[in-house]
Amino acid sequence: MGKTVVQINYRFGMTLEECSATFKPLAEPIAAVEGLLWKVWLMDAEHREGGGIYLFDSPESAQAYLTGPIITGLGQNPQFSDLSVKVSGIDSDLSMITRGPIDRVSV
């Protein structure tokens, strides 16, 4: 199996600024996760919803992240609720046509 996309969504019980401040110290540790190629952060201040779209190099790397301390901590934090996770494979041919950044990784 190849690259794997993970989508995580949640609701936050604080302001957008407080939510961003909560995650700022985690950005570098997330960037250092083995097998993570990139992450796009999602934030909707009006509905107090956030999340991320992640690209991992393998399903195993994605699963290790999902069972690791960052996501476990998110699920245990009372300021975050309605946590949902989706894991998907990628159609590389179609993604390349629509300029999906699946082969462009910046380090």
C-alpha cells in the first residue's frame, strides 16, 4: 500500500486565537512525526470547528500517529469534542490531474 490521507475534525470550546495558541507548541512535534509528508490545518472560527488533512507515506505511519500521544491527548482534552477520523488511500492518477500535492514534499 502507498500514501495515506488522514482527515481529523473536532469542535473546540475556546476562541480561535486560544485554539491556535494551544496547537502552536505541537506544530513542530507534529511536523517531526515519522512518515508524515505534510499537514494542512483547518480552522472555522464561526462554527468553532478545526482539524487537519495529513498525508502519510504509508498506512502504518498514519496508524502510528493516530494511536500516539498527540491524538490521544486531543481526545482526552475537555476543550475538544466530536473528534472524527477518516483514513483513505489515494487515487494518484486523478490527484495529479487536479494538482494534488501528493508528490511534492517540502522539508
